[in-house]
Amino acid sequence: MTTSIQDTWFPDLNCFGCGPANADGLQLKSLADGEWGATASFLPWPQHDNGLGYLNGGIIATLLDCHSAAAVVHAAHGHGWPPRPGAALPYVTAGLDVRYRRPAPLTEQVSLVAEITAAGEDEMTCQVVLEWDGKVRAEGTALWKRWRPR
């Protein structure tokens, strides 16, 4: 079995979406896909209901944000841009533009695909999609800036 990006690079992180150390969180596990990408699967919980029987939009946004984080961290380490001293991650989210295309199921496993579209030591941009049944359910563009602890 391949170790997830989260378990490899930030096993002690307590993030709600992707932190391995948060037992109550979503526990998203992303796998590296080439030099600039990542893939993941996620099975929603009944508590993630939007009130209409579909996956909640806030949970979707969290999944897009956290899955793009995995792709960014994977690319950063691959290019020699590890976290700066005092930083838990090499980059932090500076912006996330989410577009909801169609409802996502609450009782079926969804897929996530992320691809870095622009990369530099100071910032990265990542396209990320949530899919089910061969159709895009939500997509986002995430901007990541280099974390410089103060």
C-alpha cells in the first residue's frame, strides 16, 4: 500500500480536512500522481448532509482545499521547497474559488483530482475537481502562498 501525502509529509497536523492527527476530522488521504498532481477518494458520512440528501457544500470546499494542499505539498517537497523553520507546511491557502456544478452524493464514494497549474517557490496555483459517476460535481482554483512564520 502506498503511503498518503498527508501521512508522509505532515502526520502530526490537526487539520479538520486532512490532518492525520485529527481523529474527528475527515481524514482525507491523497496519493501523489506524477510530479504535479494528486488523487483521492472520499466516502461522505451521514453527518455531511446538506439537508436535502446531498453532500454539504462546506464539506466539498474543505475537500477541495485540503486535496489541493496535498498536491502543493507533494510538488513543494519534490522541488526542494520544504517548510521554512517554524512552519508546519511549506504553503498556506491564500484563496479558493469554488464552483458547484451539480449535486454530489451523500452515500457514494467521490473522487478528487488535483493538478498544479503554476508553481514557484513563492506561490502555487492548483486546479482541483470533485467527481462522481464520471461527472464533475464541483471544481476549484486554489492559490497557495509560501508560509513565512512571523
